[in-house]
Amino acid sequence: MAAAADKTKKSAEKDKAAKPRSPILITAVVAVLAAGAAGGGMWFFNQPKHDEKAAKPAASKAIPAPAQYFGLEPPFVVNLNSSFDGPRYLQVEVQLMTRDPAALEAIKLHAPAIRAKLLMLFSQVEPADIADRAGKERLQASSLAEVQKLLKAETGKPGADELLFTSFVTQ
């Protein structure tokens, strides 16, 4: 009988070892594994792609320096080149834009020469040449070219990035 009792005792111990000790322990282990999987998934899917890594440095280099403006004062007033309808006038205010502080200083230094070149250019304009937007834009482009040509001769660099007409009156 002792042998039968031993067998019963051993099988009871075996069943006890096979049974889970606590449902709370199993739930905790499953929760930890689930949280780890969720965290790993978030990390994996939030990694920047190789294209995004390459684009970030390029985007930071693409930001230009701030624009700096210099107004050529007083406004330009010239007689237009016209053979009929009596005297015609052009009054224009000009602003030069650059992103280079050294170029801004060069523009300030050479402002009298820039004014002289632009006065000569504006006085050669015919009223029909600036009657429409396209004509004004051509005059603006040729004015910028004249300024850049002068600055390049004086400093070795074009200096001005843009020439803006901030007021344009013909009469």
C-alpha cells in the first residue's frame, strides 16, 4: 500500500508542477511581451528613410541668406526720349537687393556711379517702350544688368541680385 500511496503522491506533485502557478503571472508576462513588441514596432516604423536623411542636409543648405535692400534716393526723374507730344517724364524709385553684406557695402559706396548709369539708361527710354508690363520688365532687367556690370568692374562681383521698381510714374 505504501507503494500505491507513493505513486499517488508523485502524480499529485507532477500535476502540481504542470499546472500554472498563477494566472496573474502569465498575464504579466504576456503584457510585458506585448508592450515590448509595440515599442519595437513604433521604433521601427518611425525610423527616417534613407531619402529623408539625404534630403535634410540639402534642405538646410537651400535656405538663402536674408535679403538686404538699398534704396537709391532721391527718386529718378528723367525726360523721356520722345520727338512728339512735347516733353514726357519718367519718375521711378529704385531699390537694389542683395544677400551679401559685402555687396551691400559696395552698393552704398558706388551709389553715385550707379545713379549716373541709371539716369543715362532711363533718359534713353521711349514712352512706347514702357507702356506695358513687358516693357517695364525689360527696362528693369536692363537696369539690373547695367548695375551688375558697373559693380563687377569696380569689385569683381555682380553684387546686386535684383533691382526693384517701387514706384513708376510716366507723364
